[in-house]
Amino acid sequence: MASSETSSGLTSDGAAYQLELTSVTKAFPGVLANDAVSLKVKPAEIHALLGENGAGKSTLVKMIYGILKPDAGEIAWEGKPVDIAGPNAARALGIGMVFQHFSLFDALTVSENIALALPAGHRSDVDGENLAEEIARVSKSYGLPLDPAAYVHDLSVGERQRIEIVRCLLQNPRLLIMDEPTSVLTPQEARLLFETLRRLSSEGCAILYISHKLQEIRELCETATILRGGRLVGTCDPREETTQSLARMMIGETPLKPKRDQATDAMSDRPVRLRVDGLSVPSGHAFGVSLKNISISVRAGEILGIAGVAGNGQSELMEAMIGEVLCDLPHAIAIDGKPVGKLGPRKRRELGVCFVPEERNGHATAPGMALSENGLLSADKRMGLTRNGWIDEGKRNGFASDVVSRFNVKTAGIHAAAGSLSGGNLQKFSVGREIVQEPGVLIVDQPTWGVDAGSAAFIQKALIDLAASGAAVIAISQDLDEIFAIADRIAVISEGKLSDASPVDDVTIEEIGLLMGGIHRGDPGDTSQTRPGGGAS
Amino acid sequence: MIRLEPKGEDSRVMSRFSPVIAIALTVVTGGILFGLLGKPPGASLYAYFISPLSTLYGVSELGVKATPLILIGLGLAIGFRAGVWNIGAEGQFTLGGICGGALGLAFYEIDSILLMPAMLVAGILGGMAWASIPAFLKTRFNANEILVSLMLTYVAVLLLSYLVHGPLRDPDGFYFPESRLFHDAAMMPNLISGTRLHWGVLFVPLGAIAIWLLLSKTILGFQLKVYGQAPRAARFAGYKEPRIIWFSLLLGGGLAGLAGILEVGGTIGQLTPVISPGYGFTAIIVAFLGRLHPLGVVLGGLMMALTYIGGENAQIEIGLPSAVTGLFQGVLLFYLLACDVLIKYRIRIGSGRSARV
Amino acid sequence: MDALMLLLLTVITAATPLLLAATGELVTEKAGVLNLGVEGMMIVGAVTAFAVAVTTGSSGLGIIAGAAAGVLMSGIFSFLTLSLLANQVATGLALTIFGIGLSSMIGKGFVGLAVTPLSQLDIPGLSAIPFLGPILFGQDVLVYLSFVMLFAVSYVLRKTRIGLILRAVGDSHDAAHAIGYSVLKVRYLAVLFGGAMSGLAGAYLSLAYTPLWAENMTAGRGWIALALVVFATWRPARLLLGAYLFGGITILQLHGQSFGWSIPSQIMSMLPYLATIAVLVVISGDRAKIRLNAPACLGKVFHQTK
């Protein structure tokens, strides 16, 4: 439980804490995001802030970085109480932060992006050559290669993260906050990042490392502070804990791992329900990824997992599968043998495919509209909710009630706006709306992204049950644990190309990691040359 | 410092009341303005908002002015719901007047009961044709419909001016820039004798009910709303963007064109260089004042019609400048937009940080 | 020679108000705000400048008053859209409707009056150069200002920290907020600058172009200025080209008859509006280019505590 050191502001060896939070509280309308949370970070320590989605980690660090103001509580920096008025003030103190959703400007260059985070009048202001030199120096010495003149929209996710890190390092921070940094990296890239962080720590910079990934916390961090539901659960040394004990502290109880029954008959005897054959889609916009020669086949009863680092063509693939972007060739996509490449989403649904896109707010649902109306979006034809263009309100409401009750969606009712639901409940609605339609093929993108553990387990079980009933399922996910838990076969998408699918039992995380980094089996696999998946080449 | 906190869900109560608050604030502002102009505020406001309605003629004029405003406003409300910003209704109105009016003049000698219906159809088609230009350029070339439809308004007004100065000028009119007066068969019959109110006013309830059914009962109306609120969700559902843009603009243009021919063939009785006191623009306010809801648009149209006849009345009775009308309309829209913040947000006064515990 | 010079001089007078207003709107849009009320700010600027110039007898005060009126108008817009988070399209339209009403009310007592046209500021020596002298160095103060402001805006946007911050706010207001810039402050200033420039454009119309006051005298120039920003794909240098192109078209319309063309004047008057549509079609067709150059946050509401 909580650390026994009570002497105010001093560590056991008598030095002042780098950062000390005492009973910090922050409430948003309807949510108590942080409830009297305390946190002590020693100088030069790598300190984990552990918690699942929605535990209040991001809110807490936003207060440290001055983006949010605490409602109550104290923040002390190097032993002195401080009032951090904003990010500029935080940076002036020596706090740097690398955001989970990067705070970068797509239309600006690397050096412009970095200049914006430096204080006005910094010795290398705006486009001076000094800045370019300094970027080159820092990026070289920490192994973070960057081209100062490149535009951000041309860079890969890994390179973008490097900009954020270099931007912090240029200001010689005493504390570096990293918000879920590895969620966008391949395992190999993550290891390189850990080396950089250890090096920084050895040079005296404390690191506050936010994550919900237990293994990497045990590998990297010396101390862990654990949050659950906005409250402090405890502090521990993660190196002395097991993954299971950390998980118990983070989640409260060991979550039920979805269990797959072994298939009774041979997979190869079953019919192919979805076939994608040489699908290529040039990127529709300047900052997108082009899909290159993608082939997939999924049989009845099978779940195919598609892994990959965010931004490698997943959303483009999803758009092409839904039919938001049409293919040039009708045969590029076939449902139960029928070519659908040139058909729109409505026609594809009639043939038995349903979809759950990644973004639940605004893509899968219209947030301002009632759940009952959102049911109409994808189910009007399959469920007969309209007749000759007129909406059958009884059927419409019945369908929405059915989804809400079968998927255990917590809501004020089917007339509540979709946007008023919590992430987990809205996701259960979005997935449930498609599964209740009993599709022959279901394609889901990031089915449990940003969802609480209970809802995630529920959704994963629903996908498994759907496959068991004879549907073919594709689950695109960044979460490797999820893919290994639910999928029969796994393929990896990288720079718009999809690897061959392999049975999950035949591959290791390491192999998947290499594929995520764009290295294919049989390639001269020198990991030191691993380059993160990038934009269209 | 003022802070806004999202309510999460839109307040239905505020959604109904914010137009009422906006109107009240406009009236108060009007009173102050009249005072500043050296007129007695009470008497001025009475002359503006009350006394026009004290006679049958006044009430009938309200109908005369509200008819085009509501018809155009209904069409615009559909477009704005879909996020299609047709602000060239004034031009579509003008084209409706030109096409319907030209037909009436072409069959000047013909005395057939079919002439008026034919003129209405011509007017509707004229408005739709004018609106099809921004629809085509938007769907084909991605050209901004706001600027295109607005530019076409200037073109339409110039076209009307050219026609009444040239080809459609009354040959016996001593070079006066006006067409001949329409024949009886080319005129909308009068509804109440002694007033200018004609049968065209019946299009208002018809139109309002039809638009209400479209918006609340049909999948097409639902598609328009989804496209306006969450365009990505509309693409996910598979609704076709060009179809929604074409439908919104053609419907808006058709209703504006209908309003135009009703004005020319029902109220004015001939083509003149100016056939609208800015109905096409005022209808934008009508649509917002009515919360883009058909019933609201009817009420909003009556309210805005009152600012027109109130302005005329106040000019006669108190000597207020007629430009006050435009000013009032602009102020009302400002207040309305400001009050709308109450629908989505809760206003908190005080600093961002509450006292430390 | 003289006829050509005269033509070029009139092109400058027609282009200047467009250039002034479009330069202001470009800055506003670069910060991510779409203010469709240019027409309204322009016409209030025109009537205010005229009224002050007539009353005080000073065109200088008139110009300042015109700019100030533009600032006040844009202040209403920025309060509604930035502080009260109102829809920018609807508020811009409201600003135009309000501006036209307000201007005709203010201008009621000034119809038919005249002011001395804005005097030329000859640059000694240079303005005596034959042909080029009067064109380049014999203009009034607002013509010079239109160039100075365009180059200043171009320089500031590309070369200074303020310009960088402005572009950053227009590209991603969330990122700008996250690293500590006040999105609201930057946007308020950008909108107010746009208002001042529109006010100056109006002042130029009523003090130099006509020079008199007439209702609706802006005749859609504010809207054309908006289209010019799209035409220029948000790059100042191309704004200059666009404004002079449209200035030329306007002049063509005025001089059509003197060339002996037998086209009715109304049809000629349609030219600038038709040309605007043509330009929009040509530029907007290239969606990729628009997406690359348009500020990514253009027209989007920024709410801080989300």
C-alpha cells in the first residue's frame, strides 16, 4: 500500500522529491476524475503511473503539465509548493510532456513544430540555423533521427513521437512525462525507446511513465503508482511484483479471459465467406496511406486478427471494406462468392456484411441523435425498419431496445443521445447493433479501444460467439493481447501492405513485431534497421 | 470570467425558449435604440409591433409578407439541417418570379384557368434550375455552395433588371422599366377582398406539413439530418452525399421559386426591377429563428413579417427610418445565436478554479 | 498611351478594396476562423468613414473611423463565435445582414453628400517618371497601404514567431492549446485584424472609389474578397494576382460601352460574379490542393475544457 515515507517533501535519503502531489482532486461534470490522489516522484527515477482506460491517469498528468487546474490539493516541485498556470509555466519549471495524441501540427515542419514549444527568445528561435543544428545534435546523441525540414504530415507515427521527445529534451527537462508512448510503436521500437529513457534517467531526469501494459512497466520502472476509478490504489516496486499481482491492483479482480473452444471440424472444409483479392486503393488525401495489393480470405466460423501500428492503413482498409471508398474492380472484394467491390455500404450490408468502425463517436454513430435513430444507420434494410421510405417507429424502437438489453448497454433509454453514453457502453451499442443483425461477415476496427475491462471482455466474448455461430469475423486491433486471445489466424498490416495470415499458435510476438515494423519473413531481418511503418512510399 | 460547461445532452427546454429570449432581448434593444433616436420607446414599440396587427388589413399584410418568408424558410431549414448552406434563395426567388412571370406575359392574350398553375410550375422549375447550378458545381467541382449561390443572386437580380429594361418591358409603358400588368388569368385569385392576401397563402400549411413529414417520418429526412450532424456516420451508413446536396438545393430552390412566382403573380401583378425586399436573406433568419423545425419556421416567418410591416408602420406613424427593419433582423439573429449557447452549455460565472479544500 | 495609363489607374482603384479585405480575411482564416461577414464589415466601414470624413472634413479621421468600425463589427463576430461558440457560418451571415441594415441607417443623412476624394500622395521625384510614375508612385494612402499590408502579412506569416503561432493555431487548435498557446487570444486578434482591413476596404470605397455614400454600395465585393482567399489557396502572393484580375474584370464591365460593345450594361455587370464562380470551380476542383493548403481547423469550434 501507500509508501510509508511521511516526512514532508523529503525522500528517505533526505533529498527533496522531484515532484510531489498531495490529495489532488479534479471533477468534471458527472465524473470525479481524480479523488485525492497523491504521488511522489524521486529525482532521476523512472516512475510508472499504472491504470486501465478511464482510471484518471491522463487527467492527473494534465494537471502536472498545467493544462488542467486541480479543484483541490497541492503540487510541490523540488520541495516547494507551486502553482502551474499553464504548459509554458510547466516547461519553465523543467517539466516536459510527450502526449499520447501528439500535439503536433501536420502542416508545419519538424523544426517549426519544435520552435513552437520553445520559450520565445530561446537562443534558437523560429527558422534560425541554430535550431536545426541543435535538433541534429540532440537527435544524434539520443539516437532519435529526424529531418528538421520535413513536414510532419509526411512522417510515420514513430518519427512523430521522436519530434515530441526531442522537443522536450531541448529544454533540459528535470521530469519527462510519457503518456502511453508504446501504444503507437512496434515492440522493437519500444525497446529503443526504453534505452533512451534509461539513458535520460541516468543523466538525472526523472520520468513519469503512463501505461496500462504490465510487462513493460515491470521491465522499465522502479516505482509504480496505481490508479483505479480515479482513486489511488497503492504504490509498489513493479520489479518485485508479478504481472498477475499488478493486474489485480489495476483492475481490482482478475478479468475473465475470453476462452475459445477448439473447432470440432477442420477449418479448411468450411466455406470462404469473405475474400479480398489484390485490393489496391490509392490514398484519397495528402496525409493518407495507400493500400497495396491486399488479399484476405476468411472462412465461416473463423476470426482473422489484423495487427499493426496505428496509421499503417487500418482506417483506409476499413473504408474500403465498408464501401465508403469503392474499389476499381468488382472482384477485389467478394462476399459469399458475390463480387461487391463496386457496391456501396447499403448493398454490401444486404449481402450480409456488417461493420464496426474504430471511431464510435461520429463515425459508427451520430452522437447528437438518439440510440433508436442510430439503429437506423446500419440496420434499416436488414431489419426491415422502413417501409417504402417511411420509418416504422415501432420496429425502430424495438430493434434499439433489443440491442440495449442483449448487450447490456447502460443508458437512460433508447431515446438518449448516443453521445451521452460512456465509451464502453457506446461501444457495446455499436458492436451490438451489428451482431443483432446476425451478419454472415463482421468486420470490426479496434473493437475494445479505450473501453473499460468489463465491456472489453463482453465485446470479445460476443465476437467469439458470433464466429461460433458460423460467421466470418475480421478484427483489426492494435492490441496484440486481444488478437492472441480471440483470433484463429493473424495477419499484420504495415505501410498499406498486409502480410500472409498465420495461425496464432504458430507465431511469436517477436515475429509479429518484426512484421509490424515492415520486415517480412525471409527478409534480411536486421532488427537494427527496423524502420517504423511510414506514410505512402 | 465566464465559463461554458457542456451539458452532455442538448436541453430541449432551452431549445424552445432561446428564440423567445432572443425576441425579448431584441425588443428591449429596439426600445433603447428608439430612445437614442429621440423617439418615445413605448409608443415606437407599439407602432412597430402592436398597431400593425390591430386592423384586418394589417393582419392580411402579415400573411402577404409571411408567405414568401415561410416558404423560403422551409426550404432553407431542410438545407441547413443537411449542412448545405444555400444562401442564394434571393436569386432562386427572383428566377421563380422571372420564369413564372415570363410565361404569364408570353400567354398574355390567353384566358385559360391552366395559365396560373403553369406559371407556378414554371416558377418552381426556375428556382430549381437556379439552385441546380451550385448543386452541380458543388458535387462535380467541390465549389463552395455559399459563395456560388450568393454570386448567382447578384446575377439573378441583374438579369431581372435587364429583362424589365429590355425584352419584357411594357411596350405601352413609356420606357418605364416594368412589364405589362398581368391578365386576370395570370393572377393568383384574391382570398379576402379589400386586401392583397391571395390563395397562395395556402401553400404555407401544405408546405409546412409536407416538410414536417419529410423530416420526422421518412428515411430521406433522416438521411439529411445525419449528413448534417455527422457526415462520417452518413458515409458509414452509405448515404450518398451528392444525392443529399442535390435534394437539399433543389427543394430549397423550388420553394424559393414558388415564393417568387406567388409574389409576382399574386401580390405585385407584374415584373418590376425589384420584386423582393430581401425575403431570400430574411428567410435565413426565419429558418434559424424557427430552430430549423417546420412549425418553428411558420412562427418565425410571422415574426419576421411583423418586422417588415412594423417598420413601414413605424415610418408612417413615428417617422422612424425604414432601415431599422434590417437592423432589427440582424440584431435578432445575433441574440438568437448567442442564446443558443444555452442549449448546449451551462454558463458558470467565476474563475476556473474553485477554492482549495 | 494615356488611355492605357488611365485604364491601369482605374484597375488599381477597383482592385484595392478587394486586396485590403482579402488580406484581412486571409489572416483570419489562417488562424482557423471563417468570417463570412466581410461584406457587412466593409459596408459599415464605408458608411462610418464617409460620415466621419463629411462631419470632420478630414479623410484621415474617416479612414481611422472606417477601420475602427470594422474592428467593432468583427468584435461582435468574435465574441459570438469564439466566446459563445456560435456557428461561424450563421454568425457571418448575421453580421452581413446586420451590417447592411446598420449602414443604411447611419447613412440616411449622408446620401447625396460628397467629400473630396482621397488625395494622391505623390512620392517626390518618382511620381514624375513618365507612365510608371503616376501608376506606381502617385496613388493615395490606402493603395500604398494595401501593398504594405500584403507584404507585411506575407512576411509575418512566413518569417516570424507570431506568424508561426498563427499558422499553428489554424492547423490544430488542440495541439496549440496543449503546448500552451491561448487559442482564443490568437483568434480574437486575427478576427479583429480582419475586421480592421475590411473597414479600410469600405473606407476606400466611400472616400476614394466613388467617393460618396450609397446604400449597398459594396455590391458583393466582400463576398468576392472571400472567394479570392480560396482562389489564392491561402497564399498572400496569389492574393495580389487575384485582386488585380478581378479589378480588371470590374473595369472591363465599366468600360465595355466605351469600347463600342453593344452588350447590355446589366449583362456586363454580371461579369465579376460569374468570374468569381468560374474561379471557384477551377480552384476547388483540385481537392488535394485545397486540403493541403486550407487551414485544417477552418470554421471549427474550439472549446477549451473538452
